[in-house]
Amino acid sequence: MGNTVLYIEDNPDNLQLVERALKAKGYEVVKAITGVTGVETAEGLNPDLILLDINLPDIDGYEVARRLRGSNNPHMLTVPIIAVTANALKGDAEKALEAGCDFYMSKPINVRELWMRVETYLPK
């Protein structure tokens, strides 16, 4: 089985696109559609990488990243987190990095960029 990527995202179209793109490269994709579920799933799963939408229906992605980085699970301190968001205002990338994300990608999702970023953190 390939590396496991947790994608925390509430938009079904984005979920489907990312799942197909990553599965084509041999990654296992686990999905969570709310921030709280994403935190719970991450702590139980210990994924190799987390893709995190910022605009979620319950808690935002910044709070998800803070909770993961503040977790009692030591894996959550080092697991790479890539923020994937439509937020493109000045300061949004910095805010994501300050919350604990390792990288920031804007939407719409470019599949080639996605592959490149994921492979940066999960080399084949």
C-alpha cells in the first residue's frame, strides 16, 4: 500500500479530483468533510501527509492545524500539512504557516502542482 494522505475538505468535487489524482500516483486517500472529524481521523490514522482546506463547515483549517500541532499524539507534531484553499488574500499564506501548516496551495487545484507538492513531502 502507498503512503496515506488525509484530505480534510467539504467540497465533493474537490474531494473527487484530489482522490483520483493521488490514487493515480499510488497514494491511499482518506477523506474527512469537517474539521473536527479531520482532527479525530488524523489522530487515529497517523497519515503520512494531510491536505487541509481552510474553509470548513465547523472549525476552520487554521484551527484544525493548531489542534493537530497541539495534540498529545507526537506524530501530529511532524506530519506535513499542506493548506489547500481558495483564500488568496494577502496574509492568508502566512496565517496558514503560523497555524502549523508546512505549505500553502491555492485553488483551483492544479493536479500537476498537487503531485509535485505531495511528492516533495512523500518521495516515491
